[in-house]
Amino acid sequence: MDRASPYSAYAAAGAHEPFYGHRVPAYRCPACDGGVLLLIRDTLHFGQTAESRALNEAVGPEIGVGQWRFSCLFKCCDSGCAEVVACFGTMSWARDPRLPRDDAAPVAWMPGMGPAPDIHEQQRRAQAELAHRFQPLVFLPPVEGRVEEATAREVRVAADFTWMDVGNVRYSFKLGRQADSIRVLYQAWSDGGCRDGTGMSEKLIGERIESSAERFRIDRVFEDHPILHRVLRSCGKGQWALFLAPAAPESASDADAA
Ligand SMILES: [Zn+2]
């Protein structure tokens, strides 16, 4: 199979959420399922484009405008993967999203309205509210290419279900309700012809593993567990199943929304 062309990533330019120096969204790792990319901060650099510099020289510098490029590296948070991903894009200034919304639009000043507004003070304040906004254009390897490249994910499980390898990601489970739930769901997936989404209600899971919980809840058992909403997903009200095959694009975006 042809590997996704790096240029296919250009087609998706703008599809990525921007990040700010203080806040980086959970970009998905292109190399594994479930990994999130962490910014390696000292690799983040930006520089002004030649065209923008020429314009500055002709018209004068004005903070908040101009064209800048950035590059940086990310590393997958999953220690089993730890892939390094390069990213580049455009940098601009935008009002810091941490600031409260500025709903009071400045009123046009007219003679008779009191002292004239201090333009310099207004400009100074507006500049102080600006933050670097980084818009990724390309991730290498492309984050979008992850789905196509994952042709077959090998699945291995421990005899006691205390771990499960999905592709190159290992999920570990505590003995007891976690390992037992995975055992029941893996059995359902296997009995259903290894079809993703073949699961059962959490009520039935609770009965099968003889949970004493009054109302057995999978999302409680797997609270903050990396498998939740990735490989272990809800597929209807109170219904849960394993998704072990390569994710289809639609279901991948479902996982993002979850
Ligand atoms: Zn990864």
C-alpha cells in the first residue's frame, strides 16, 4: 500500500485546532492508538517571513500583524510508543483566550463625551492581551495518515487479562473488575466473529463478572484508564464493546468527541 503522501497533509491544512504557548490540545499520535502528542517546548521556534519583514520595513512595525512561521517537535505521551512528530505551521497573534471576553466594544469618542480616550493606553492594553497563536499545517508523519497506515493491528491478551496489546500499545488492567470486564468483552468480540462493536450491556457485564455493585458502570471501573473511549467504547446507551480493528475515520472522530 502506498504510504500517505506528505502532501496529503497540506489538504487538511487548517483542520487542526490551533495551540497557544500555554495550552496545547490533545493532538493524536500518528504512530499509535490512544497516544497524545506532548510539545517539546524548547523545540518551538518561529521566524518572520521575508515578505512580512519587507512590509514592516516599508510601513513600520506593528505588533500583532505580519506573517510568521513556526516549527516544533512533539513526542507521544505513551511510553510504549514515544514517537517523535515534527510539526510546522503559521504563527500569528491573537487575543489571549484565557482572558475574559471583552464584550464592551469601544464606543466611538465624540466631542462632549468627556476626556478624549488615550489611544496609546488603548494600544498598549490591546498589545498586552495578545498571545502567540500557533496554527499547525503539517505533522510529520501526518496525523491524518494514521488510519490508512494501520492496516492490521495485532491483538494479544494475557491469559489472566491483566494486559492487552493492541498494535504497539499495551493496556494494563487491575485484577478483578477491570481484567474481568475485559475478559467478558473480549469473549463477546471473539464470539461475534472478531467484529468491532460486538459487546453487551454493562448490566450483563456486571452479572457475568458477578459484580456486587448495585449499578455496575464500565466508565467507573475504567475511570481515567487510557483504554476508555479508545479501544473500549460505548456503542449505545449502557452498551460497551471493544474496537480492536483499525479505526474507521468516522469512528475515529467519534472517539475524539467522546
Ligand atoms: Zn504514539
